[in-house]
Amino acid sequence: MALDAADHLTGPRQRRVEDLAKRLAYTTALVNRLALAVQGDL
């Protein structure tokens, strides 16, 4: 029973973690692109 409850909690949390990971990867790519653009201007 305790395992079922843990499983129930893991689903949404896992999805949230994956969503955060995607956002972090996107933000990192954006920052890298901006940094390259700034270096190119200098």
C-alpha cells in the first residue's frame, strides 16, 4: 500500500522534473546563443 502511494506521487513529480529539465536546457541554449552573439559583436 505504501508503495502504491509512492508510485502515485512519483508520476506527476517525474513529469515536473522533466519539464524543468527541458526549460533549463532551453534557457541554457538561449544564454549560450546570447553569449556567442555578444562575443561576435566585440
